[in-house]
Amino acid sequence: MSREEIFEQINIVFKDVFDNDDICIEEETTAADVKGWDSLMHITLMDAIEEKFDIKFDMKTIIKLKNVGEIADIIEEEI
Amino acid sequence: MKKTIISISISLIIVFGVVMLKNCFSYMLPNDAMGIRAVVAKKHVSQLFLGASAFRKGIDVKMLEEELPGESFILTYNGNQPYNMSLELKEILEEGTVVDTVIADFNPSMINEDANLSDKRFLWDTKFSTKWALWKEISKREDASFYMFYDYFVLSNNEYMITYPVSFPLIAERYYRGGSLDDDAGMTEERLLKLEVAEKPGFHKLQKKAIMDMISICDQYGVKLIFVESPRYIKMADDENYQEKSKALAELLKASGIEYYCATDLDFDNKNAAYYTDLVHMSGEGKRLFTSQIIQRMKENEE
Amino acid sequence: MAFVSFRFIIFLSILLITYFLIPKKYQWCLLLLGSYVFYAFATPYFLVFLFISTIITYICGVKLEKLSDACNEKLKVDADVLTKESRKALKNIFMRKKRFILIICMVMNIGVLGVLKYFNFFMDNISEILHLCGISYEFPNANWLLPLGISFYTFITVGYCIDVYREVSEAQNNIFKYALFVAFFPQISQGPINRYSEMSIHLYEEHAFDFVRIQNGGYRILIGVFKKVVVADRLGIYVNRVYGAPIDYNGLSLLFATVFYAVQIYCDFSGYMDIAIGVSDMFGIKMAENFDKPYFSKTIPEYWRRWHITLGAWFKDYLFYPVIRSDWCKKIGKNLKKTVPTIVGLLVVWFSTGLWHGASWHYVLHGLYHGTLIILSFLLASVFHSMKTKLHINEDNKVFHIFQILRTFILVDISYILFRARNLKDAAYIMNEIVFHLNPSKEALKIALLPFTEDNTAVAFFGVAMLATAGVFVCEILDYNHIFVLKKHKYINAVIMLTLILLFGMFGQSSFIYMQY
């Protein structure tokens, strides 16, 4: 899977989790840029991404992730 | 560095200035509702009731006005001790106020105490020399500390000072000639009996001397001096320490030839809880009864 | 020793002067010594508990890192040989060993806190249960005192161990350096609950003398002292009187006391933080912020991101996430609704938050009250959203913001009744009086002002309390609207604050509210 494809799939997950079709994530997108991305939604988001890509994040990853680009990095490593 | 030192200095100068002005001149601000300044402003008072909060809450000035000749005034501060009372009396008489009769609070609860100040309004109302005299005695106490000094001279009454235009009228409307206009309901016997009596024994030499000073200054200015006890609720009146102090105070006054009326000399039912809001202070009903009994006594004395 | 005391001023001055006179490489050693002296002044006998907690978690950290390093080394060395499954299996073996060490460490550490703080609570509840079963037996109560800051330093050390376990943070191999992180005196009694990965950046560095930095630290301390002695302690007199004997006061007094308490606890706690952070800044060490204008929050979840920030973050990272990511919780999510694990996680966290504050059911209820509100806001998010759409409410509208802020403040203030009341009975009485027996009138208002001084000077006292409170919140409103009054005019602000502290400070009351937790 290419990085563009990964981003496409992540965007679908974001639209679904935040119930907002206007979301368009980028490398530098952080929690501050997405309305509703708080600590509760963060876990929901992580669960949804794990399910989508059939991977498992460890706690270190979940806590340390700063932006969507880093999520894509982990996904690239795992798959 | 320079700006920091300047800022701290400015602040200290402001504080110092405010404290000096307050301690030296606060008594000059209008205060005709209660306190020493109100008495001094009167120039002539026929009956001056001098005591603590029990007097303030326990005497109805309007009743006194109707029944007794001339003007009556109630001068009280919370926790007023004989020593503080002697300083207040001295300041009033030295200011030139003419007083015919002083009815002082026969208050056994205060006579074992070392110099103390419970009511900071005393500091607002008095001249610097009076304040200093009290502080000199307080500073002799074992537990005297820098914080006490700071609280006494720097912190006291700043809230009143800064809100004076609003506070003074609001406070004044609750008083008439120093007497409280409150008409409180009495308590129940059950609740009164639950209250603690915290009387300690003893007759402090400072308070003994203060009473002698009061007698002496009244004599000097030709003022008649009487002591009257504001009746305590039976639980307090029956307390051993209270009774002992009461006896000691009565003996001192008797030996000095001063007229006094203990609660037992008045026909006051101190078992009736409806007359009290706590062990010491009267309800509206109690106030009216006590006042009528004082008036009766004073009228009998005239005859 | 109390932060607002002569003793502390002397201690801080001596420490600060010595700090910049000694060779810079020994500065952290001096801080360690100073921190233990500070602790000894407070509770010398309890140094042993601090010491034990430090040793246990230090050893745990070192061992965990050794295991992590060994695992990573093996994965690197055998990278070409290992398959995906065998890599996973190898990781699991090391994880099991690490988990074992972590669990032992947590049990010991939290166990000490549990016994010292919750023994009586636990025993009383057992007695109650036995009583309900018809068995009348009262377990004896222990009379021990709590070591200063035990709730805080236990969380700091446990957080450190979990961070090392997760490889989020490196372990500290120097026991003395680690001991400094645990015992650092500005944080020891009331937090913030700092993270090692953030603190360690500056804690052991060499710090040159910088007058501007010290001046800024002093300014921050001044703000904290103002909030504490001019606002918090002043309102505390009223609150303590009324909440100390609620049946003696009218409904209006109880309402005032509840609102005043919200201001008191904020100014007390955030004032402490200002002093602690200001002191720490003077030494060149940055600590985490713990408050961000919490009473301007628009929702309860936002409030908990702005109030006692480090505690919320601790519970989120070390309890909430592990609970809802656990296998048993995921099983619940599979079998029941997907939202159930989140609800379970939130209930666990808020029960624990309540209990952390004190060994009493009214604290637990306080925690669960907030947990319930957060669960409801989570479950009803879409309902609220569609309501706003139907009512054409513009979420960016300032009037709507004000409504949200007031609503959130009222919800939080209700919880303070549970938090501050002596017990559940008092809390129920107070709520009942406020809701059903308010009876506002001019006379009731006059009586309601009295508890400040119990005499006619109460009006003046009330006036000053309100002015001082207004001062604090006007600055925050301006700050919220990006008008940084406190940052811009520092010298004038300092003169005003110092003057007001010296003239209106309630210096008689010196202990901070959160020191009891």
C-alpha cells in the first residue's frame, strides 16, 4: 500500500469516526485541527484505525503520536 | 534590577502612608452611629452605657429615651474588657464630653483576661495614643508576636476604610445611638443547653487596676458610675468560675463604694430561653424586659 | 513548611543564593538536599516512606529498562532470522517479565498509599456491611497521619515506572538524580504531577544566574500569594463557618458559601501552583501547568482539561487508556455496544478520581457525578448537535459561549457541595436548602453577609472579597480574549499586588486546601 493510499484510508476512518465528510487530513494534522478529537475520541479513532489496517498499536504509540503523519509511519511499518 | 527595587519601594511607601494615615486620622471620619466618636460628637450624654456586645444587644435605646431624662447612648465594642473600657472612658472625658452617669457592664467573663482586642473598630475610633496604650499592654503577653503587631496596626479596618462610603451608611442604619435595632427571636432551651460555657477563673491585675482607674476618672470628672450585669442564661450563670468571678468583682466594687446591680438584683427570669439568642446575648423580648428593669432601677435611684 | 511563611522565605533565599554560588555541576545535588530538608521540616518521620517509595520505583525503573534494552538488542541482533510471529513471541516473553516487575512495584507503592490513606475507610465500610448482615462489630480505627504529599509523589513515581515500562521515557540510573525528581520540593506537597520525560530536560542541567528569570519567577509567586492570602483565605472564613455548621445558616448563606468555595478552591490551588511554578522557574526548572482558566470552560470534559490538568492527564494515560484497551474491556465491546468499554473506563477513572481526593463516600460521589456528566456528554453528543442545528444555534456565537460557560460553572459548583460538605447528610441538607428554601429578601441578604465576621463589619469584608475576586477574574477574562494584562504591565501589576497583599492579606491562615489529599 502506498503512502497516498494509506492517507486515503485514514481519511475515510476520520470521516466515519467524527461523522464529518468535510474532514481532509494531512501529514501535519493534529488533534487541535480536528473538532472533537479529544482523549475519548482519540481511543475510538485508534481502535478504528487498528480495525481498518488490521494492526495493533501499543500504548507508547497511542500516547506519543503527535500528528497524522506519525500514524501513517506506524501503519507503513506494521503492514 | 533597578525597576524591581523601585516597584517594591513604591509598594512599601504606599503601605506605610496608608497605615500612618489610618492610624493617626481614621477617627476623624464621620461616625455618628456608634462608637467613641459618636459619643464625643454628642458633647453631652446623660446616660452612657459602656460595655460589650451583651449591652449592645441587650439594651433598647428607644425605650431609654422615652423613660429617662436627657440623652442615652450605648458605647460597646465586642469583647470589651475593663481595661479597654477605661481607655475609652478616658478618651471621651478628656475630649470634653460631659457625661452624667456611666452605666458600666458588670461582666465577670472578661476580668480574668490579659490585655486583648476582639473588636478592631476600637482601633478605627480611637486616637493614636489610646491605640498605643492598648498595644503596649498586649505586647507584654507571652504569646505576643510580630503578626499580632502587623494585624493590629497594618491590617485592621482596611476593608472598612476602602469601602467606607458604602459600608458606613449600611452599618449605621442598623444602630440607634449605639444600640442595635435588631429584634432577634429567642433560642430553644434544648439548643441553649448544648452550648459550651468556657469560663476560666481568676481576676487579672490589669483588669482590677482598670476598674480602679474607671472609678478614679469618673470621680475626677464628676461622673456617677454604676455597674449593671446583663443577665446570662442559667447554664452560664450557674457556672462555678463565673460565680466566683462575679463575687470577686462585686467585692471590689463594694469596697470602692460603687453601686452595682447583679442579675439577681433585677427581677429577670434567666431560665427562660425565649429571652436569649445564646448564653450571653438577648433576644428582642429579653432586651425589652432587661431595659425596662434597668429603667425602673434608675428611676428608683433618682427618688 | 508553609509556602506563605517567613520560614519558607528564608529557606528559599538561602537555597537560591547558594544555588548560584556553587559550581553549576552540583546544583542538582543542592536541590536534592534542599528538598529533603523541606520535607523534613514538614514531617521528619515520614521521610522513610518517601525514601522507600523512591528506592522501590528506582529499582523498578532500572530493571524495566534493562529488560527493554535486552529485548530490543535481541530483536536487532536476530532481525534477519526472526519471523513476524517469533518477533511477537519474543516481545511477549519480555513483556511478561516487565509486567511482573511493574505489578510488584505498583502493588507495593500504591499499597502503602492505600493502607495509610484508606485503611479506616475500608474498615468502616466492612463494619457497615456486617451491620447490615446483623453482625455488630466495629473494627478499630488507625490513628496514623498521612505523609506529606503521599498522593502526589506516589502518582509521580508510578507514572514514571509505567513510562519506563512503555519505553516512553528512559530510566534514571543515578539514584540521587532520581530521588531529586521524586522529592523536588516545589511539587512535593500539592503537585503538579510532573512527568520524568519533561522534568528531566531541565532538572539536572547547569543553570546560569539570570536575573530576568528570577524576577519572572518572583512575579509568578506574587500572583499566587495574592490569590491565596487576599482572595482564597478571605472567602475561606465564610465558607468554613457556613459549611462547618450548615443548619445555623439560611439558604442564601449556603448558596453564597457554595459559590465562594468555587472561587476559594480555585484561588487556593492555582495560587499554590503559581507559587510552586514561580519557585521552580527561579531555579531554571520548568514544571507542568496545572490550570488554564477552568471556569471559562464550555463543557465538563473541557473543564477537566483545564482543572488540575496533570491529575486528569495521569488518570487518562495510566488508568483510562489501559482499561479501555484491555482485552476484557474489548470483549465487553464485542459482546455489548461499542460505547460500553468507554463508559466502563470512565466509571473506573471517575470512581478512582473521587477516591483519590479522600477516603470518604462524598468524595467518591463527587467523582462519579463528574463521570456521569462526561458519560452523558459522550453519549448524547449527536443529540446535542442535532438540537443545536434545529434551534439554529451558532456554536461560535459569543452569547452561546457565555451560556455554556455559566452552565458549566453551575454544574461544577453543584459538585462542590458534595466535595466540601463534611458528609453526605450535610451535602443533602445544603442542596435541599438552596433549591427549596432560598427565600431571598433584603433581610435574608443582610444575614447572609454576616458569616464573614459575625458582626457589622461583614459588609466591608464582603465588599473587599468581591473586589479581589473580580480582580482575578477580570484578568482571566482579558486573558481569554487575548488581552494579556498580567504579561504586559508587570511592574504596575506587581506594585498593585504587593500593596494589596500587605494591606489585605489574611496571613493567619496558612495551610493550602490540596495539602490534605
